Amino acid sequence: MFLDLHFKPKSPIIIEGFPGYGLVGTIVTEFLIKHLGAKKIGRIQIEEVTPVVAIHDNTAIDPLGIFYDKKNNLVIMHALTTVQGLEWKLADQVVQLAKTLKAKEVIGIEGVGNPALGDDAPRAFYIGKSKKLSAIKEVSKLDEGIIMGVTGALLLREDVILNCIFAETHSQLPDSRAAARIVEILDKYLRLNVDPKPLMKQAELFENKLRDVVSKSKEAAQAQSNKPATQAYFG
């Protein structure tokens, strides 16, 4: 596993969003990349997992891409592959990226489970020392909870400036409502000028696409483990 960068912006803010509960991190980063017109500047090369590549609009989607929004000096880490079992190594790569680019901070994005959420609007929480983030009235400090995944591994590191934003989700299926809630907080925190009105509609489109991509990726990985010959899968 290693970083492959062909451009190195100076002192950006990094947003990391890896597949987790509700696929919130993946939906948020997908939305930001599309909305901000971020350009791919690299990827995390992983040899520890089955080489499954999703195809969308006749283009191969990098399982772990790194994108850059020049206007906001924002680096976005976007994942479309399962990272289970690789959380510690990926946390190392996030820290390495932050150090390489001399990042101002890393923002971790996750969904947190709440089976009793129902149809209520998901609440947003944060962990970190940012006074600017804590001043946003729509987000509350997370006093109790369990955080897993890459963000959980990053929270145990002391060599990176990390602020995390979470949103409640009631399902492990793609949750566009929770993702939209986090984008709303990020907009206030980073002043990205995201229009909140079409946000849910856009998020639902991403949700449907991601559900299909993740489902096909899992099916292909399972088939590959049972069939050694080269395979192609069509949707």
C-alpha cells in the first residue's frame, strides 16, 4: 500500500471519507467532488485486496482516489471499495498524506448508528478542538459513543490535527439523509457555498449509484475468490 500523487497542493485541508456505516463518508466525498469540480491528483495503491474496478460512464473508477479542489484548497479522499481489515494501514496513509502536503487539518467523516432514528432528521456531532466547528449550532459535541473504521484509527493518532463530523444513521444501507446533514455542516465550517435546497435530491442520486456500485463490487470480489480465471461483469 502506498501513495501515488502526481500533484502536491500546499497546506490544504484534507477530508477523508471511507465506506462505513450508511456509506456516509463515500456519499459525502462523492457529492463534494462533483459539486466542487475537484480533479483527481492521485490515489492510494492497494495490493492487499482483490483487484475489483467499478465502471461508470465508460470510465474506470479508482477504488481509492485522491481529488483536489483548487478554489477551496481542499483535498478529498474518496473510496469505493471495502477497507475492512486495512483500517490501520489506511490511517497511516492519511497521516502520510497530511504530512507530505503539510495539511492544516484532516476532517474525518462517518455515520453513527441509531436504530431508533426513524423518520426524524439525523443529528450531527463532532470530535475535535476546532472552536469554529464547535460554534456551529447545528452540530453537538460527541460525549459518548463508539467510532470504528479508518476514522477510529485516526482518533488514536497524535501526529495529525483531526476534527471529525458524524451524522446519525439508522441503516447500513447508503443513507443520503445522514450524508446531506454532514455536507450542510461542512458548508458552514468551510464556507463551500453548497446550495442546501437541491442537496437531498443530489444525495439520493449518489445513493442509488453507490448502492449499485458497491453491490456489484462485492459480487465481483466474491466471484473472483471462487473463480481464478479472468472475469468481466456487466450491469
